[in-house]
Amino acid sequence: MTQAARRRQPPITIRSARAVALLRRLATGGRSQVDIIEEALERMASQRKTLSEALTPVPPQAFDWEPARSNITSHVPDFDD
């Protein structure tokens, strides 16, 4: 990807206090906000599924819906202490 001069690139405006706080926290190591945002977007794009992957049926999962049986009623309390 060719990089244009910063002045010629379109600006991005973030109107989120949470995003600003996260950017401030992530930029403490000397990284620029631009690097952080670009890296996050590239990571999201690489993890995105293709349409065929998204439409592939997921194999059903078997769950044991019965709770574990408790045998607490079989214990007789010892009050002789």
C-alpha cells in the first residue's frame, strides 16, 4: 500500500470517549494513534470470514442438559460434636 503524505490523507474523526481512552492507553509505548488504528483494522480484516465460510453449516453440538445429581440428602448430619 502506497502511503500518501499525511496532509493529503482524509482525516478520521472519532467521537467516542471510550475509543479515545483506549487510544491514549495503547499509545503510551511511543506508538502513534495511526499505527494503532491501522493495525487493529488490519487484524479485523484478516479475521473476517469469507461469504462461503460464513454460510457453511456448523456441525451440531451435543450438550448434557441434565444437571449433575446431588447426593447431599444421603448424608446424615452428625450433631454429636
